[in-house]
Amino acid sequence: MLEEKRIPTKIILAIVGSGLMAFCGVLIETSMNVTFPTLMKQFNLPIGTVQWITTGYLLLVSLVMAASAFIQRRFHLRHIFIFAGITFLLGIFVCGLAPNFATLLIGRLIQAVATGLTIPVMFAIILQQIPASRLGVFMGIGGMIVGIAPSLGPTYGGMNTYLFSWREIFWIILPIVLIAVILGGLTIPQRFKTQKASFDYFGFILLAISFFLIAESFNRAGVYGWLNYNFWGFLLIGVLVLVWFVKHSQHSKHDLLNLAVFKSVTFNLSVITYFLFQLINIGISFLLPNYGQLVLGNNSLVAGSAILLGSLVSALVQPLSGHLLDSRGAGYPIRIGSILVIGATLLFALFGLHLTTFLIIIFYIVFGLGFGFGFGNTMTNGIQQVSQDLQQDANATFSTSQQYAGSLGTAIMATFLSQSQHSGLKLSARHLTAIGSEHDFTLLLILAIIIFCLITLNFKRQKNNATTTH
């Protein structure tokens, strides 16, 4: 029994190596959120343009992750990881030496490819090599590795921007990426044989167009308003193209994502819940540092550090919550998490116009605790709802939804801020930003309540399915 529970050192090192790379990708992503005011001044650009540093990055990451199931079936995990590492290093040099905003954005998109490949590889190693009895803990550890990055990101980005410049955000992590490439390249195992399959390029293009149009619709809402045809037109066309993608995939002989994974209602409910958890998480981690700088007048270091403690709590609690999943089932930690997230977003909504740095720290600790209990376990529980032959596609689906939710979360938060700042009201810029933030917090509270309802429905269905099976 003890031998069955022992995990080989090589597997642990493989998880650490891929986790370090994933850590660096997410670290830079959240670090850049703090640099928005600086980049706006340096390049003389509005927030709606600068936020594409995050939105565009997350959009491409989500597209690469959508193809990750095919890529993992076609190529060895180790080869995928080494390619991702080389790509990441190239992106560091492009961003670090960028003379203008366009070059910086290109560098971020190069790094998006690397991150989009790496995170699914890490979770694939865990799903393929860790026994089911310990899956919750190790999925929690994987979530913690990636989750520590948002914990440190705003502080790391704020510190570099305040003490040096935003360019050091890229240069300082260069040695960590090199170590990760070497470690993962030497240890990542291969459990399944690769398959020669043809890639569904047309389906991928349809998915890319859909993702872009939906994300762009929210960016346009920030300029033209929620009722303008620029928002609804782009959103409607994006949804129609997404429907076209689904219809095409159902009849295509080429490989991208096996839609059979969506036949499970409980899996679908888990994906939606996971998507909304991440939308709230990235949205609020974008909103609070900007609130700290634009409303409270803090420098980038203080604004970024305000969410450090809560993010660390979120990351560190994930292995504990994974252990609860292994011992008591998924419903217990996920319900606790959703209730705490509702409480935190309610507090932010109530104090939206009168937040202080101290209140941000306290409220975000509550949020981090709830997110740590609910987020990773939702993915673990969702993947457990499908058969093993569909787990690669389930992993790709969750990874894609995570990144795309982040893309939309940033765009939606920026839209409310932009609309408030350009509302024409004769108020100070700080007051207008606070009003926009209050609207954002209210939306996040509504989404948190929806999460709780979805969780309740999901576990009710899982209980009924278990009763029917037995």
C-alpha cells in the first residue's frame, strides 16, 4: 500500500520543471497589470489599448490551449515543453528590448504560445502519472504552483516598475526559465504513444475568429457603450462563428478537440463554474492594483503589494483543499469556496466608493481563501466526470476556459472603468474611477452568486447520477 502511494522523484521534478515555466508565464501576466498607468504615460495610449497587453496575451494562450489536446497526442510532452521553453526565452528578449508598444505586444504574444503549451503539459503529467487516490492533492499542488504567480505578480511588477522599469519584469525571470527548461527537459516522462493525425486548421481559424470577436466586443463596449451596435454586433457574430465551429467539429475528419467531452452535463457545469471563478479572479486582480493607483494615489509597489497576502493564501490553501477533495469529496471544499467568494465580492461592492488599502488587503484575503478552496477542485472534479480517454480533451477545455475567462475578465473590468472615466460627469478622475470600480464589484458579486447556483445544481446532478449507477 505504501509503495502504491510513493511518487517517483523524477515525476516530482517533472511537475516542478513544468510548474516553474507555468509560474513564469502567469507571473508576467499579472505583473503587467500593474504597469498599465506607466505604459499609458510612456506610450501616450488609452487604457483600452494598453489592456491588450493582457487581453491579447490571454486570448492567444487560450487558443494554444484549445489545440493542446491534439498537440499532446501528436508530439512527446518533453519535446512540447522544450519548444515552449525556447519560445519563452525568445519572448523575454523581444519584450525586454522593445522600443515601442507594438514590439512589446508581439513579445507578449510569443510568450503566450509558450504558456499555452506549458500549463496543459504540467496538468497532463499529473493526470497521467499520479494515482486517483492522490489526484486532488497533486492537482492542488499544480494549482498552487501556478497560483503563487498571481500572488507575487502585482508586487513583483510594482516593485520593478517603481525601483527600475517595467523591462526588468522580463530580465529578472530569465534564469528561472533556463532552470525550468533544463529540469523539465531531463525529467518529463511519456506514458502514451503519439498518434499521427491531421490538424483541423479550419476549425482552429473559426475558434480564433470567435474568441477575438467576443473579446473585441467588450473592448468596443468601453468606447461606444453597452447599447451600441459595435458591442452587440461583434458579440453576435462571435457567438455565431462559435456555433459554426461546433457544427464543423462534429463532422470534421481532422483533429482539434473531441467534443464528446461535452456530453457530460456535470462536466459542462464544472467548466462554466471554473470559467466564472477565473473571470472573477483575473478581473479583480486587474481592478484592485489600478484602484490603488488611480483612486487611492498609491505608487505601483504599494498598489501591487495590497493583494499579495490574499493571493498567497489562495495559492497555499489549494493542496489542503485538494486533500479535502480526496478525503471528503469535491462538494465540501467547492461549496466553502463559493460562499467565501460571495462574501468577499459583497464586501468589495458595499465599500466600492470608500475602499482603503487596509480594507483591500482584508477583503482580498477572504477572496483568496475562497478561490483557493473552489477553483482547482472544480477542475479536478470536472475531469473526474469523463472517461480516461477524454482526459486530454478535458484538460485542454479547462485550460482554455481558464485563460479566455482571464481575457474577458480584464476586458470587462477595463470597459466599466473606461465608461465611467468618459461619462462626462463633472467629477474628479479619482471619483469617476471609483464609480467604475463599484460597477465592476457589483458585477463580480452577481457572477459569484451564479457560481453558487451552478455548484448546487452540479452536485445535485452528481448525487442523482451516483444513485442511478448504484
